[in-house]
Amino acid sequence: MGRRLVLSVSQLNEYVRSLFQQDPLLRDIELKGELSNLKMHQSGMLFFTLKDEQASISCLMYASDCAMLQVEPFEGMRAVVSGSVGLYARGGQYQFYAKTLAAQGMGVLFERYLALKDQLSREGLFDPERKRALPAYVDTVGVVSSPTGAVIHDILHVSRRRDEHSSILLCPVRVQGAQAADEVVRAIGVLERMECVSVIILARGGGSMEDLWTFNEERVVRAVAACKKPIVSAIGHETDYTLCDFAADYRAPTPSAAAEAVIPLLRETREELQALRAALRSHACSALERYETSLELTRAQMNAAHPVTVLAKAQQALEQARCRLRETALEAVESKKRALEIQRHRINLLNPYGVLTRGYAIVMDGARVVTTAKGLCVGDTLTLAFADGQAQVRVIENPAQEQAKEE
């Protein structure tokens, strides 16, 4: 009996690995099955399991190959994976080294598209009430798109044609591949935080459903729906619809149409500005007149309520009252004077001495007033009282006495 070959574990694993590498049937083959246990390593490598109804195999894809993926793999995806069979010598694990990965027929992607659309629709992400109107005037338009290709050039061309002073800020991203979704989400977040950005355009050229799949990824659609600034979706051609189209505030059939939607014509803008300027001037003048009138009224009220003004009015009122009192007193004095004159006149009329001024005289016999001639005798001395004095007279004849004797 010959001596047995003794190998180390590493030698055995290396030998088996070389067998795999030398077997042409295990190189450049395609496997089909369902993806599970997806895990993206921080290095960029993708680890997953490919299985069918009866068996499974561990798979890995290097970061350089992952970058070339057209569609980001998802759990449960039915796929066709090309690559070669190998052995991980350190762990002695048999596995499949994938080079490419594609959906097993477009029906798989479409089913995924419909399922996610139904889920997000039930959550309300596509409700019309959530959509905001595009701003009438924009400061800067943020664009999330590839820096190469015709899309960004079309947007710039249309923007410059409509307004030569328009400001476009491109946030460059990959628009397809396994890492495209993360880049698009980050770009939306960057532009959302920039105060100068008024609206965001999410743009990509046309392609198959697989080419456009980045814009059907759940995290991209949620980022579009959650963005606090209006987003215009311009993905593919007019007949292409992605889930981002339903989540965006506005869907443009093409990137050029998106630029037309967000950039107003400079001529129209100038006309609107002129109309607004005229209306503003008119309103300003009217408001100024109202304010001036109100100011004058307020000033007049303040002046009227000013202590100096109040004191002056009080002094004026006092002076007027004093004048009225003086006039009233003078009128009363004059009235009393007139009444006094009337009374004096009446008294003078009753005063016997008052008639003396009219040529009459009072005849007195001593202290007795002589009122009749019958009682006088010839030779009596009488006193005649006149207005300016008295005189003594003697009776030299008295016919009234002689007549009284005869009777």
C-alpha cells in the first residue's frame, strides 16, 4: 500500500480553486434565479444569494462591476446573472463571481413598478393636494442630472433662449446604475438646503424601463415627495412614466419642456413687471394720500389736544365770557339808568317844584300855601316861590274877595 498524500487545508483549497478556474464550463456562464440576502459592503462589493426552488448559491460582485449595473437589485428580484464559478480559498466556500446582473425579463421590473406604485399611492405620496404650484419668478434653477449628454445642454439652451440672465445650478449625478439612486437622493437634499434655489428639475434622457429604473427606486421617489421645494420631473421621453413623475409637483414630457415650464419669457416678465410697477405706483400714491390725510387729521387732533392749545382756548373762552359779562353789566346799568330816568321824570311830574321851571310860582302866606284867592285880603304880604328863588308881594286888589262878599 502506497503512502498517502498529505495536504494542508490551504493547499487543498487552492487546488480546488485552480480546478474551477481551468474548467471552461464554469467560466462565463449565466445563472437565473431569485435574489435574496442582498448586502452592499462599504467597499462597494455586493453580496447576495441566487436561488431557485431546489438550491441556492452564494454570489458576490466586485465594486467595479456594481458600478456598471443598469438596475439596482432588490430582494426577491428574478434575475439573470453572468460570471464564473470559483472558490474562496481562505474559507473554502464555493461561490459565484457575478460580472453582470439583469432582470429576468421586463415583466419583473414592471411588476415591481406596479407594486411600489400601489404602495406609495396608498400612502398618499401621489395625491394632487400635495403638489405645489411652480414659482412665477425664480432665482436659481437647480438641476439634478448627468453632467454629460444632451439633457443639460437642452436645458441650458432653452433657459438662455427664454431669459439670457437665467441662473442654472447643476448638481451632477449618475442617472443609472446601482449607485445612481443614492447620488440622486443626496443631490436633491443639497439643492433643497440652498436658499438661492427656487425650483429643482430632475432630468434624464430617454431609455428602456431598465435604464430609467433609478427614478422608480423607493428612496428616490420618497426624496422627491418629501422635498420642501417644488420639483419638476423630466425623465425620458413623453411616453415614459416613472414613479418620480407621480411624486413630483410637475411632470414635464422632456427636459426642454421642463426648462420652459420654470423659466418665464424675459419679454413677458418685463411686461408683467411694468404692469406691477404701475399698479404699485398707483397703490403707493393712493396709500400716501390716505396716510397724509390721516396724518393731517392726527396732527390737528394732537394740536387741538396740546396743553398750550387747550390753555389758549380756555383763555379765549374766559376773555369772551368776560366781554359778555361786561356787555351784560353795561346793558344792565344802561337799562337801570333808563328806568331811573323814567322814574325821575315821573317824580318830576309829581313834584310841585317841577312846574316852577315852566313859569309857575307857589303862593305862600307865611308857611301856608295859598290855593285860592278868596282867602286873601288887600294888603296881605305873600311870598312867591319861583324855580330860582322867592319874592315878596303885596295884595293890592282882590276881586275874588269882593265877589265873595257880594254873594
